[in-house]
Amino acid sequence: MSISTCHFTVKKQVFIGYAKLMKPIFNRLQFPTPEVIANNQALADMVEQLQLKGIKRPMIITDNVFSTLPAFQLLLDVFELTDIEYSVFDEVVPDPDFLVIDKGINACKAHNFDAVIAIGGGSSIDAAKVINTCAFNDVKARKVVGMFKIKHKGAYFVAIPTTSGTGSETTIVSVMTDENDHQKKPVVSMKIVPDMAVLDPRLMVGLPPHITAATGMDALTHAMESYLSLYSTPELDKLNLITIRDIFSYLPACYGDQSGSLEHRLKMAEASHNAGVSFTQTSVGWVHGIAHQLGAFYKMPHGLANALVLPHVLKFYVPAATKRMAEMADAIGITQGSDLQKANQLVDRVSALCIELNIEVKPGMIKFMDLKVMSKNIINEAYMSPYPVPRYFESQHALEGFIYTIFK
Ligand SMILES: [Fe+2]
């Protein structure tokens, strides 16, 4: 064994011990969850609730593409005939930086806001989490980067996802991009979880199929990594198995549904939300670790990156988590065979789902010369989190080889 391999092995054992040590602490934490309104007229129900709470001057936060779509008008329409004086900040961009956040903070203050309504994908909701807290408590955005730096909640906070994937409307995480060093800067705090999540399937009907596919696979990855996490609990197990079952049932239907079934979209929105509730409490794993680097190096969409990596990581887990994977297989109707056979069939079914959604590895997606740095970053993220996964790589070199075989 070389010195570097030996060093890695020691670090790995420390890391595994740390992850195990954290389990009871993690399981005892009280994670806040938003009040959920989920139905075909959830926007109207939301406004009723806002009026009951006496909210008069909400700031609507979104991106400048969504604000031009007919779906955005659905939101504005529900404020007609009310005395609510909203304002719109629609300058959020994908992977928002601190310049955008600062503009949002100024807009909120200028409007003398008393609530925030974030509508859009993960970037809009993530940005709103930080804008709201910083504007309400008069704190600089850069000061809240890191773990649990936020001391106080912001104004009343409504999150309205328009994709079914990130689960951002219920998580304790927001990710900013630093315009100075172009690195992702996570803000983690119980104080940024929205007070209300509004799941209205009418907002998701017009999504392009490739976004439906990628975001849906992000949600499936959340539920599966959560189920395989050392931090999972019997309660979360139940929720994750239902979520996994529903995603296998309804994601292909949403992807191929030309008529735009509200029922299927609502099921996916709920599945995505529940996966968000779960992974907030259990953390994620290697799929996300690798996907984050694919996003950082190549701007690969998060859901697509997860989808490409998920079957391979599941295959890697089979020897270490056979029973847990057989249980996930049971949830999607694979009931014949030994646990090992079921676990392997689960991997095949995830691969088949990717094919059905036209998700596949294409030549040139990654540059193999980047693998060394990428793997180092992934290992660092896994150690820092820590990722409570069922199996660990034997060395950084092994991880490099693993990623190579996915994209070769
Ligand atoms: Fe994700």
C-alpha cells in the first residue's frame, strides 16, 4: 500500500466514524417544514391565506424569463380584487451571485416589504431565501455564507416551485455563486426554510420535456440517496418509498404528456416536495457530490448530471446496501427474486427510466484531464458534509476511474 493510499484509508475511517457519530445528532434536530398548499387552485388559496395574515406588501422574486410567461400572469391575476400591493423583482439568473442578491435586498427595502413570494425554479427560491433574511434583518449577504450563520428569520416567506425537482421550497440550503472566485457558496440555516410551499400544477404544465425529465430525476436522486443514507429514519423511509414509487409512475407520464395532465403534475410536485423534506434530514451522497462538480466544471444542468450518474452509483452500492436497494425495488413493483437480484433489477430500471426520458451520456460531456481536480473536490465535499453513504471509495484514484467509466 502506498503512503497516499494509506493516508486516504485513515482519512476514510475517520470520516466514516464522524458520519456515524453524527447520526443521533442529526436525527434529534428539529427541521422546520413549510405549511403546504397543493391543489389545482393553490395560488388562489395562498392569497386567501396571505390576506388572513394581514400581508399587504409582498415582494415577488423570480427570474426574467419566467416573468414573461403566461404562467407568471396566473400568479399576478390572483392579486386582483385584493388590497395587496405587490412589487416584482425579476432579476434572478441561474446560479445567482451576490450582485443579484444585493439588488434584490435593495428592492425589498425600497418596497417596504412585509413578505416574500418566490416563484420559479431552484435559483429563484434559493436567491429569495437569502434576499429575504438579509433585507429583513439588515445583514450583508456575504456575512451569512456558511453553516448556521443566520440568527433570525426573514419576513413571511412563500415559495412557489415551477419545476418538480429541487425541493428548494422546503430545504435549509441556498447556494450562491461568488462573482469574485466563481465558486459556489452554500448558505445553510433552519431560518431560511419558507413558511409556506404552494404546489400548483398549472405552473408546471408547459415545462419543456427535457426540463421535466432532468428535474424529475433530481427528485428521484434525492429520495434514493436519502433512503440509502445512514441518517434515514423509519418515518423518512416510508416517505421515500412512496416518493420513489410515485416518481416511477408519474415522471414518464409528465414527460410524454402532450395534453398536460394536472393530476400527474401535481403528483410529481408532491413527490419532489417530499423528497426535499427527506434529504434535508438525511443529506445526499456520491451522486450529488459528482453532479455538483459536473455543474461547476461544465455547467451541466443539475438534474441531468444526477440522472447520468445515479445508475452507476447505485450499482456501486449494491454489495453494501443490497437489502435497502431490494426494498426500493419492492416499492416500484420488482418483487421476484433474491435481494441481490432485486437490487440489480433496480439499477436496470433506473437506467431504463433514463433511456425512456432520452437522458444519455454523449461524447465530449467532460474533459478527462479534469478528473483529478474534480475527484479531489468531490472527496472534500463528501468529507465536509459529511455524506452518510453506505459505501466509500478506496482512494481518490478509484473515484477518478469510476467517473471515467461513466463518461468514456
Ligand atoms: Fe439535487
